[in-house]
Amino acid sequence: MESFNNILLSMDGMLGSAPWFPWVLLGVGLFFTLFLGFPQLRYFGHAIKIVQGKYDKPGDPGDTSHFQALSTALSGTVGTGNIGGVGLAIFLGGPAALFWMWVTAFLGMTTKFVEVTLSHKYRIKAADGYYAGGPMFYMERRLNMKWLAVLFAIATVISSFGTGSLPQVNNIAQAMYDTFGLNKALTGGVLAVLLGMVIIGGITRIAKVTSTIVPIMAVLYIVGALAVIIYNYQNIVPSFLAVFRDAFNGSAAAGGFLGASFAYAFNRGVNRGLFSNEAGQGSAPIAHASARADEPVSEGMVSLLEPFIDTIIICTLTGLVILSSGVWTEKHMNRFERADMVAVAGSYTDEDQEHVSELFHFLSNGDSKVKPFNGSVVVADGRALNEGEFTLINARSIAEDVEYRVADDSFSGVLTVRDGRFVNENVEIWGNSLVHSVALTNVAFQRGFFGEYGSLIVTLGILLFAFSTAIAWSYYGDRSMIYLFGPKAVMPYRLVYVLAFFWAAIEDTTIIWNLSAVAIVIMTLPNLFGITILAREMKDTVKEYWKDPSHK
């Protein structure tokens, strides 16, 4: 799996983590924001009225209401990106990453408005009797680019696993293990059965389930987050100042955090912002295609609410919880995952600024004197006897109080290290280091009025958020399978989807996140290309919508 993870990291380096990708994503959003005259501001109030049903007409074609379509799409976006993704962004880029998540969301409101409008305009009634839509339909029916439509549909199927299934259950299983000590395979098995029971009913059942789960999970999470933020009220203003202060110069080293450059914070913030709200990815249009509406623009307006709810509200709450509680710079006892860990030659400390600078450049793939350790680690009763020869880095921080264990017992023997990686995979390594993703958010939620019980809110939140995301993405995948292979392909797809959901519960968290990062970009690029070509048509469609006096 380590080799596979290295391949994913290489691919991510050429795609989502490459310097050009954030500029492409934000550039398309900025272009449409200016071209359409800031629709995320001008149409916000009108969008709320549409969701409330004030413009509904009897007999409008579709399978779900505006609210149900919005809930389904929100359930696909409000997931681990809001809990684990924010924790990962701040862990990697510091407070500045939150600023770039906001920028991504603001511009993403317009991007989502465009992609949903165009996809809804060219939706069809599929052979199974339900409406089907998404970027693949406007690509084929309007652009006459069948090849691009097929590429997008294939990418959607892949992304349904990389975004919808794998990272969601992985974070659920981790949260249930951390809070209740539940076996990850047991968690994955039970949820896989429940997932199968829901998705076999198609969009009608999915819409009913998600429209119930989304409001409940939002209220629960907001209450829990405010309990931490208000408890640490004295840190609210400093947290906001840090976000804006570091936005254009990066975040300095603090505590166990070794620092982040502007480029790193910018890239991670935009990347995690996309994972959170999926604006530009082309996923939400598939859900909105089912909405009962004869005006594509009206459904596009409904969709612009998603990035606002998902990122501007929920991700901001998560970010403030992490920043105001201060846990993002603190080291916590945890089991080190292989993909997060590297041993470097020599002895380093984060109290020495020169050491901090060298390690930062090493971890950021820059010029550094730091070299990976090659050799043996001699261990007696769980402790390394030759610690001075190497320094163990875990989760981008210097590990402390390191213990080596086998089946909960102290290990004694010799461990081999090659290029900084431990060869002996049967030995577990524990210690104090920074943590990220759900683990970081989980610790932060314990620093409020609810104390240790705050972790229950994270656990329940991740359970509801992530499970509903997996439900929504199964629908995106099966609509794509229908487009590619017809209705007969849906059942086999759902079976594989459920099995992969179970498998991911017991896999390495970092590998799942890296797979997700690659899948998202593969899906996003064709969609951004397509909607940009149709910019003029989009503007004309909006003008046509406002000609109807009943819309004013």
C-alpha cells in the first residue's frame, strides 16, 4: 500500500497539488462571477424563495422537490470535508488555509450556479423512468463532444469511490474507534448493510433520507461547534486575525507546527475547499437534475446556496473550533500511520529555529540538509536505544515519547529503516505528535462546555455527515453508469460500491485522502472546460429567465 500511496502522491503533485490547479479553479469562478455580475450576491434572496416553493408550478417535470434536490446535493458535499477536511487543511497550511477555503466557496457559488443550470437544461428522462442529468449530458447534447462526456462519466464513477465512499466510511470508522473503541471492520460492515438498503431504492428513497438527515446533522454540529467557540471566546478575534494576517504570507511555526508557506496554504485551502463544496466538480448537477422545475436557471439558483451553507457556515465553524481551542499546534498521543511517518538522520528539536526551518523545507520538498535515515533502530521494552541517531517525524511534527508495540505489548528487537520508512509492518508506533483530519477536530471539540463529551458530537456528526455523503455519491455514480452502459449496469455498480465502502473502513486514512484528491481533479477539469465554452449561452439563459414577470 505504501507504493500505491507514493503513486497517488506523484499524481496529486501533477494535478490537485500542482501550482496551476488552484488558479484554474478560482479563475473559472472569478470569470463567471464578473461575467454574470456577481450572481451569488444578486440572486441569493431569490434562491431562498425558490427553495421555499414560492415559484413552484403544478405539473413541473422532475422527481424531487427543490428542497429535496438541495438536501441530496448538500448531503453529497457536507461530509468529511467539513470535519476532517478542514482539520487537514489547517494542519497543512495553518490558519491561512481557511481564508482560501472562503475564497473558493464565494467564487464557487457562481461556478455551481453555472454548472447546475447548464446540466439541468440538457437533462433527459432515462430508461429507468427517472430524470438523469449532469455535465455528461450537456457535453454530448450541446457540445457534441461524446468523448468528453464519456471521460467525465468515467471520472464520476471513480470519484464516487474517491470522494463519496472511501474517505467517508474511513473517517466514520476512525471516529467510532477513537470514541467507543469499536472495531473498524464491525463499523464498516453494519454501515455497508444500511447503505445498501438505502441506495437500492433509487433517488426517491435517497431524497427522503437525505432531506431528513441534513437538517438534523446541521443543527447538531452547529450547537457543538458554538459550545467550543464561545467557551474559548477570548481566542475568537485572534483566530480571525491569524486567518487574514497569514493569508498572503503563510503561517509561521508555532508549537509543534513547523510552518507553512503562502503557496502551501493557498494550495491546500483551495484544494480542501473544492473537496468540501465540490463547486466546479460537476457532482451537484447530477442531484439537481431530478428537481421538479421547467426553468433550469431556477435550479441553478438553488444550488448557489450549497457552497455558502457548506463552506462559509459549516467549515468556518469547524475552523474556528480548531483555531480558538489551540489544538492545531499541540502534540497529542496517537498511533502513527505509516504514510504520515518518516525517520530522518540526526537529532532535531522544534525548539531550535534552524532545525524547524530545515525540517519545514524537507517536508515541503525544498532544499534542505535533512536526509532520510537508513539503518537499524534497536528497541528494548518499547523504547529506542539509539534515538540520537535519528529523529522520528510524524504528521509533519517531531514525535515525542515514542513507543514501539506489538499487539498492545512492548516490543523488543531490531527494526530496519530504509529511506526513512520502517520495513517491519507488524510493529505499531505510538507517541505524541500533531494530529490531523477527524482526529484533530475530535480533540478540538473536547475543549468546550461539553468537555470530553464533545467528541460524541464529532462522532455523531461524522456518522451522519459522511454516511449521507456516501448515499448521495452512490446516486451520482449510478447515473453515470446508466449513461455509460445503460440501466443493467446499475446493480453491479451498487454492489461494488457497498463492498468498497466496507473495505475502506479498515484502510489507511492518508491513502484514502490521497486517492480522493486525485479523483476530484480528474472529474473537475472536463467540467470546467465545458462550462467555460458555454459562457455566452449561460448568460443568455439567465436573461431569458428574468424576462418572465412571474420570477420578479
